[in-house]
Amino acid sequence: MKSERELVAKYHDIHETVDKMGKALLELMRHPDATAEQLDEGRLKYFVTYNTWVQARMELRKLYPAKPLNPFQRELPWNQKS
């Protein structure tokens, strides 16, 4: 199993990918030459990736539940209120 630090790094990578995909999808939707098929495919890929990210967040919450923190420790990303 990966260390907590590795999981946080991977989580941030997935979050960054979801963010980039969302921005690319918005650009595609604004493009005047975009076809309905391209938009449908882009939305599907985005939502599959987004749902995977949400599921990962829920699993990480189970593995690493929120606990009282000392003042020098940051909350894990999946335990922060969204």
C-alpha cells in the first residue's frame, strides 16, 4: 500500500487532471466548429473522470478519517469541507 504522502500526491494529480479536463471541455463547448458528437464524447470522458475522482475521495475518507489535528498539521485534502 502507498504511503499517505504518495496518496496525497496522487490525489492532487487526479484533481489537477479533472480541473484541466473541465477547462478543456468548456473551451470545446465554446468552439464554433465543435460537433454534437465531440461535445458528447468530451462530456462523457469528463464525467467518468470526475466520478472516479469523487469515488477516490470517498474511499480515502474511509481509509484516513478526519482526526483531531495538532496546530501545525494541515487537514488531508479529502477531509476538508468542500
